Amino acid sequence: MRYLLKIRFPVDAGNSALTDPQFGEKMQRLLAEIKAETAYFTSINGQRGGYIVVNMEDASEIPAIAEPFFLWLKADLEFMPVMLPADLARAGPSIAAACRNWADH
């Protein structure tokens, strides 16, 4: 299942990490290790952060993805399940059933 990982890290931790000449290499290594499908870096609520898409087979994979961000960047993380358009298309019958059963008529 795909998850959109929202990371936000404090200014002090970011300052410390960015002064390391190996920061870019470490980030690339971490993204490869977690098998990131894509990554976008931006500001989140006035702090450094980003959005990373990862695919997991099992929830037991969450710690292996989260801990490096916790330990290295002191990051706040959110894991949000997301769907590709094909996933949404496969969900059509269950969406229709929910609408039949629960929508105001």
C-alpha cells in the first residue's frame, strides 16, 4: 500500500543537518533505503520538511522508514494512505455501495 509520508523537522535540527557536508549524500542514501518512489522538499508550517511516497507491504515496515527521520532530523511524521487512479477505479464498487447505504436520499 502506498503512503504519503509528511515530514517536518525543527529549525535547529535542520540547521545542524544542513551544515554537514554529507547531508545530500545521506538524504539520497536514506531515500534509497526506504525505497522512496518520489520525494518533494518544501516548507511545512514554517519549518523545513517534505512529502515522500513510499510503498509498504505491511505496517511493520513503518519503524524502519520512520526511525531514521526521528533519529537524524528529529522529524515529526505523518503516514497517510494514498491511492493511484487505478486504485480509485478498483474502489468504485465499494464507493457505490457506501453511497447506496449511507447517502442522504
